[in-house]
Amino acid sequence: MIAYVIAIVAIAFVFDFINGFHDSANSIATIVGTRVLSPLQAVIWAAFFNFAAAFTVGTAVAKAVGSGMIDVKIVDPNVILGGLLGAISWNLITWFYGLPSSSSHALIGGYAGAAVAKAGLAAIIWGTKWIQTLSFIVLSPVIGMVLGATLMILVTWIFQRTNPHRVNRFFKHAQLVSSAAFSLAHGGNDAQKTMGIIVGLLVSSQGLFAAETGFLRHLHVASADTIPYWVEIGAYTAIALGTLFGGWRIVHTMGSRVTRLRPVGGFCAETGGAISILLATRFGIPVSTTHTITGSIVGVGAIIRAKAVRWNIAGRIVWAWILTIPAAAMMAAVSYLILAALVRL
């Protein structure tokens, strides 16, 4: 049983790696689309700041996912593994089709689906965290859109009398800062969700490790309010490595197919997205970085010219958002039932 729990922890880090791989476009699409950095330079830049979030943003989101959404009394290794398998399956499907769906909502939907498959709807803690998470499916792209559009209007007004070449050169440098801020925000919010899942597993399995010594003693976690340091570093390392490998299909969709951006537009989109996500992270709200940056890009594109936004592509993305939680939940429920049946054999 100990080996089974350790294997699930490893799979959780694999999910975090896939999260970085799948969501790398969130951090680098605009800076690649505006040709400020090459794809290779951009993923290295983003991965560094994904990892730097370990030392700056706290653990409020991890604690919310670990204990505020699913009743920890019904959590067992099969629930965690089923949830991870459901989330990974959905992420790979949307990656294959180049759709920037939310890894965050895939994980939350998968976790909930596996828990409901075990104990019914009573497994879910209906309260503030679910209200915030579900509300921000709608609010995060809207907030990103408003902030991106507002920043674009302000920048256009401030630089209206400046030579366009000088403006472009200035924002090529400024976009390095905005991209770094967004990568920090992305790593800070997304890596914490995996941390919360791992801590939920360790709390539910604490009896296995109570008397262990050596490395195994670090797997004994008595409360979801405590996030072990090794879990933090492991999660941030995994998401940063995933970002290094990148998700080039989704970079193409986000960086050029929704709308084409210049450095000034990329700066406004990334800054608006970063502000939105960092505020949510501060209050422990697990949000979708994908939703937020897409909203910011659409807001900036609409200010430039409404026809610059390819609304048919944006519509496909919205459908992927709507389907993510229920689809990942169903896949996770099936995974849990298969796992439970195998245990009984």
C-alpha cells in the first residue's frame, strides 16, 4: 500500500508536468506571437518564473483544493488516482486538438468525479470554494478581457503622439516584464492545485506513515493546512519542466489564431492576465490561467479592431471550457470504478 501511495504521488507530479506542457501557451503565446522571443527563449523564460513562484505566492490555493472542496474523510488513493487519470486524459485530448482548455478545471473536475463515484454527491463540500471556482469560469475571462481592454485604451492614449517605431521598441522590452509576471502568476496558481491533491492523498493515508523513519517519515502529513516543503518544490519543478517542453499546437492557437498582436497588445494582455490571477491566488481561489489570458487577448484584440478577433476560434475555446469539468469528472469516475473493481479482484 505504501508503494501504491508513492506511485500516485509520482503520477500527480506527472500531471503537474503535463499541466506545464499543456498550459505553456498561457505564458508564452503572446510573447512568441509578437516575435519578442523565439519559442525556445520564451519557454526558458516562462519556466524560470513558473519555478520562482515557489518563493513568492504562498499556499492558499493548495489548502483550498486540499481540504475545502472534497470531504477528506472519503478520500483514498483510488479517488486521487482516478481524479488524476481523468484530468490527464482530458488534457491530452484537448492538447491533441489544439484547444486551450483549463488544466485547473480538469483536475478539479476529475477529483470531484472520482469522489462522487465513490460516495455520491455527499462527497462534495458545497460552499465558498466551489462557488468561487465555478463563478470564476465566467468571471476570470471577463476580468481578463476588461483589464486587457482597459490597459490597451490607456496605453493608446498615453502614447498617441509617440512615434510608432519607438512605441514598438519600448514594448518589446516591456513585454519581457509582463510575460515574466504572467508566468509567475501561472506557476503560482496552477502548481498549487497539484500540491493540494498530493496533500489530500497524504492526509488520507497518514496512518501508513505514522511510524516510518527516514525519507518515508516526510510522507506523514496530519493536516491539509500543512504543505510540506518537498511537495511545494516538487510541484513547481514539475510545472516548470513541463513548460520547457511546451505545447506548440496551443501556442499557435493562442498566439496567432485568436487575434494577431503587436508587442503593445501582448504587454496589455499579459499584464491584465497577471493582475487577475495574482489577486485570485492571494485569496486562495483556484482559477483558470487559460481562461484569463484568453479573455485578455480577446479584450486587447477587440480594442484594436473588433474584426481582428476570430470569434469562431474563440467560440471553440469557450465550448472546451464548458465541457472541461463534466468531461474530466466522467473520465475520472470511470477510472475510479475500474480501479475499485481491480482492488476487489
